[in-house]
Amino acid sequence: MLAFITGLSGAALTDAERRFLREADPWGVILFKRNVAEPDILRRLIGDFRAAVGREAPVLIDQEGGRVQRLGPPHWPAYPPGAVYGALFDRDRTAGLAAARLGGRLIAEDLRQLGIDVDCAPVADVPTAAADPVIGDRAYGADPAKVSVLAGAFAAGLIDGGVLPVLKHIPGHGRATADSHQTPPVVTADRAALEATDFAAFRPLRALPIGMTAHVVFTAIDPVAPATTSANIVRNVIRESIGFAGLLMTDDLSMRALSGSLGERTRAAIAAGCDIALHCNGDMPEMHAVAAEAPVLRGAAAQRAEAALALRRPPTVLHLAAAQAEFSKLIAGGRPARGSA
């Protein structure tokens, strides 16, 4: 088994993808809207992926709510972004936490019905006023303590539903003034400011099973390499200062924030201390390039992967209609009435 997660090109496996999956044996797969059709078609795709690799490999998706949800109407509900939970929390702390946990639990129910068992959420980034809107309302708020408790509640809801959360984007994308999908973001804040805000939001969440790195340069720590490919940041910030001990995966290696070939990016991320390389776009030549440089999953990385997957448990009992009604009631209470300022 190789230490990477792959994407796929569409709603059904091609013959080339079947061969690739059998030969490369990636740790898992990540799904996007291009892979999503009707529920039965999506279940077939997931089943075919697992049959190709010959095991109950993890299947990931980004289902935060708001702008970032790969599943949506008409087959699945639309969920609010993190900022909605944050606004409710400001009005009523108990209601905000309950809504975040229930939102995670309901999303987990949707995912488990399809065979998806890892959700790339919650977002624990703490945005600033000057930041690029790529995070924006995906964040729970601008206070690290508030972000931590709401992200923790959402993650707990996912775990209750038998789905593993992925904490993102460690050690923080909130200050970035550029979208890392398009260009390398550079953060010039000093170490003290980062420790007190950006990193502080992640510390209470350090026991979550999986984390995703940020393709962000923090000049106070490493003036050149983004967190994903910086051994200094992975070791001294993510592992030591934040204390994150779980499985560490990269953000998408095909994003333009990173330089070099796909093979070079893969080698750099693994050398920096990431456990798993993520490649999302389903482009076959790129998939082969990542697979050629991804190492066999072994040692401490394999132990962290095994520990994460051991947390895939049967979901807690959920009375779906009642839970959906309670969630709708909570969320409605957190939104301003029409016509209000």
C-alpha cells in the first residue's frame, strides 16, 4: 500500500483507473462533484474502488457545508457553512454547540449511507480582515477559542456517525491573503501572533485522528517552504507546538501554491514529515507521477494510519426525522429574521 490518496476522473471507473488502482494500491480515494451522480451510481463507484484495491480502503470527501459540499440537492440536504454555527454560538453558546454537533452527525449519516467514511472537515482556520475570501464563511469565527469548540463539536458529530473527521488546514490558512489553489500564500505575522491565534485554534483539537496541511508560507518559521513541504513547520509547529499526533495528510498536491513537478512535490511533502500525499484532480499522468514517488506506508506513518482507521465505528442510534427537525429549528434560530439589519 502506497502513502497517497488519489482522485478519479468521473462517476465510473475507467479500465485504466482499475489497472492503476490494482497496481499502485493507494491508501484511499477522494471524491469530488465530478464523481457524484445518483446515490446508487455513487455507491457502485465506491464499491468498485474498494474491489480494485482489495480492501475496505478509506473513501474521503469534502462535505463541510456552505460553499464546500460535494453532495447536495436534490439527493442530499444542503448544510450551512461554519459561520452560521458561529453566529448561533454568539447568541446562545449551548445552541451553537448543539447545532454544530448535530450538523456533523447528519452529514455523517448521509456519507455512511454511501460508504464514505472520512470527511475533510472541520475547518479550524481563524480568518483575519485582510485575508483572501477562500476561507471566509467556512470558518466558525475569528476567535480561536470559539473556533476550537465549534470545530470539536462538529468533529464529534462526525465520529458519532461513524465517519472520521479531517482537521484542516494545519497550522492555519486564516491569515493567507491569497488562494492557495492559485498562488503561494505568504504570511508575515510574527511567531507570537501565530501562536496566540492561528496555532491556538488547533491545539485543543490535537487528538483528532487525521489532519490536513496548509500550503501556506509562514516567514517567521520558514521563509521559503510552505507548511506542507517544510520539515521545520511539520516538526516544530504541527507536531510539537500544536501537539498534533494523528495521521498528517497534505492538501491537494496539484494546487498552484506548490512548485516543482508532481513527483518533486510528493517527495518534498513526505520528506518534510507528512504521512500521506493527496492528489485530487483525477488526471491519469499526474496520478502516475504521484504514485511513482509515494513511499510504501510503513513505520510511524502506518501506525498513525492504522490508529485513525481503528476509530471507524458503527454509528450511534439516530432518529433521522427528529434530528433533522431539531437541526432545522436550531439553525433557523441563528439566522437573522428577514428585513433585520
